[in-house]
Amino acid sequence: MRTIGPSRRHSLAGSYDGRVDPLEGYQRLIQYWGVMFDRRNELATLDCMNFSLEQFPEVLSVAEVAAIQRIESGYASPDGEPELGELIRRVELARLLRHSPDRGAAHRALVARAGTGCGAGTSGAIMAVMRAILRLPPERFPRANRSPEAVFVVPNYPVCAAQLDQLRPGLTPRYVHARRENGYLATYDEVVAAVTRQTVMVALTYPSNPAQTTYEGTGADELARIVRFCQAEGIFLLVDNIYQELVYGPGRRFEEVFAYADGPDYVVKFYGPSKDTPFYAGYRIGYWFGDPRLQAGAREGLWAAENSANPTSMAMFAMALLFRTLRADDAPLRLDDVRHLETGVFGWGRQVDRRACFDALSSARLFERFNRRLDHAEAAQRTAVRRVRQRVEELPSLAEVVNGDIGNVCLIRVDPAWFDGSDVDLFHLLADHGLAVLPGNAFGLPLAAGEAWFRMTLVHASIDTLLERLERVDAVVRTARG
């Protein structure tokens, strides 16, 4: 088995075992990224989730938001719920009403009961919720047990599975290996087959990463059956919807998990702005929304781990959430909307004058500028997905690309007729020629000969530059075969 790490090249992950076989997905990501992002290796990358300032507009800047209302840096609530909870509930209700307006009464009742909170990105929110689940006593959570298990779906970005090291001893993973023919999305039968009497949680991500496919059409029936199964069995269903805003194409409906739920019990949704809103990744904020039994435990966990939310992050997140909701509903900004900015998001001591804030937003036309910039950014991402798909079809050594017209990443397979090694072998071959890819095994794809998959991100450089690097991959693979 090939190795990565400091024995071969400069690495930021030198403290980890370089052998790929025994490592978990997140540790593999750290290993690869440690090599890819160390500039001493001088590698041209095909994977980096950071947006390029040369290619994308900053849809909202701190300076623009602070010009509306000064931001007071300092301590805040541990989970952001007092400041952002009402706005999060408005966002989720608007999304549910958009999905199924005929169920308005049920949606309003669900949102009124649900708990919510924020963390340092969706990862922080997920960690807090997973900890809270494991701390629920049997009288509040009948499935609580001394040998709890969690069901994870692969291939996927291992944000949920990454928490295992923090939650051990006491949480054992069971994996659903989703199939290509299902868009690498778990089916109802696969989830049920993985569940045991010790299962306390099931984690889903849709749209998925790196495949960028989602439950829709007949697939929505699979999602509905999974939701109803988990609620009936008393198993927590954790759903990461971080790419929910980037489902492209007219007439497509994003399938809201709570549209299929009988109340908020045993279901938790996560969302953050880092993948769909240019230059929001560094603010490290995301929210959870769902089962109210988790509120106190999640808050306590965040207090211990993070101490308090960041007012700058909260202010930027609040503005983006409010604007995105108005944008999706094709509604103008109204005076009453400003009430969601009066809850302390600008800092503990900042008092917001509703009329003055509304007048400043209107005068700056910040909502309109947000829309124009986001239109530009999303059009560029849609174009990049289309052009990568076209180029993969043209390049001899590349067999297929998986992306359901979603988001800003794609999953690419090298044709085994041209390259019969593993994706670790591909990683080293390309690195020897100055290129860096993120191998599919980091997301849970099989580490096997003839299964060389890699993820490609579409936002960290111009699409012309990325296509040129993709052509270099093809040239290296074909030359190596000789």
C-alpha cells in the first residue's frame, strides 16, 4: 500500500500515521490536505473549497454590514440561539411553506416546538448535537444504551464520522455503502439493514458531497420512508443540508426533511453558509434545527467547547439568512424584517433602531446588491459544472463525472483501461508531476485497484485554469500508461 506524509513530501499532517488503510475518512482528508496545501510542495490543486476573490464577488462584506450597524466584538451566548433562534425559525418555516403550502398549520406547529442553536460551522453544531444525544437519559430517550451505534453513509464528506474520535469511547460506526446507480444516496432498505438494537442515530447528507446528488423525484419517497422509520423507531436522524441553496435548474424542488416528519422529534437538520455563499467559510457558523430535547445538552456542550458565539459571524449570518429567505420568496425587504436584527446579533451592547436600520439598508440597496452578486456567483458555478462535464467526456483517460447539476464540486473517475491503480497511486503519480487531487477513498469510496476516483472543486480558480489542470491529469495518466 502506498503511503503519504512527511516521508514522501512536505506535510502539515506529519503527526498522523502515513498508512492509508487503518485511517478513518477525516484523518485521510487531513493527510491528503496536509500535502496538497503545503506550498513547499508546489502543487497545482484541483481541490480546494475556498472561493477565489479573482473569480467571485464578496456578496456581503463586514464593512458593508458594519456601515448599516456597528458590530461590537465580544462574548455572546454559547450557541447563538437567543440572537438567531427567531430568525432560524422564520427561515425554516418559509422553506417548509414553500415546499408544501397545503400543510401550513402542521409546519407552524412543528417550527414552534423545535429547538435550535448555532455552532462553529455545521461541524460545531453537529458535534454539539451528537454529544447531546449520547447524554440523554433512558427516560427521555428509550434507545439510550451503553454501546451506542451510529449509521453513516459513504461516500460522503465525513463531517459526522469525524466526531468519532471526540465521542469515544462509546460510539461505534456502522457504514452504508451507497451505490452509484442511486447517486450515492442511501435507500430506505440500506438504512434499515444497517440499524441494530444499539443504533441511536443515522446521518444523511443531501445534496451529497462529493457526488452532488440529492433526494428528488422518486428519490423523495426514499427520504420520506427513512424519516418515518427513524421517528417510528425512536432513532435520531441527522441531516446535513449545507448545499441546499445550490440545486440548479428550473422547476426543481428541494426536499425539506421536515416536510416528511411527524413533528420535530428525532429529526435534526444542519445548515451553514460556507459552501453556498462566497467568502463565508471563515466566519465558522452554522445552525441546527429540530428535536427540542437536545437544546440544553447542545448548549452545554458548546459552552464547554467554544464558550461563546462571535458577534461578527452572527451579524453576517443573520444578514445572509434574512436576505436569502426574502430572495427565495421573491419578497422585498420590509420594516418588520429588521426585528430579526434587534436580538443582539451585532453585539451584546448594540441597540438597533428599527427605522434607522431599515432606512440605512434601503439607502445602501444592500439587499439588491446581495442579489446581483449572488446571481453572478451562482451563474459562474452552474457554468463550471457544465464545462467540466463536457471536458470529462472529451478526455480519453477520464471515464465519468458525477454531479446532479448541483453545487460546486464533482466526483470524477479515471478509466481503469488507462489506469489500473488505486486512487492513492493516482495521488502520488499526479503529485510527482506537480498536480494534487483529493482521492475518493477520503470520502469512503473503495480503496482498490481500478477504482481511482477524485473530487474536483470548481470555485478556487477560474474555470479555464481548472480545465487546463484537468487536461494535465489526462496527459499524465496517458503518458504513464505509455
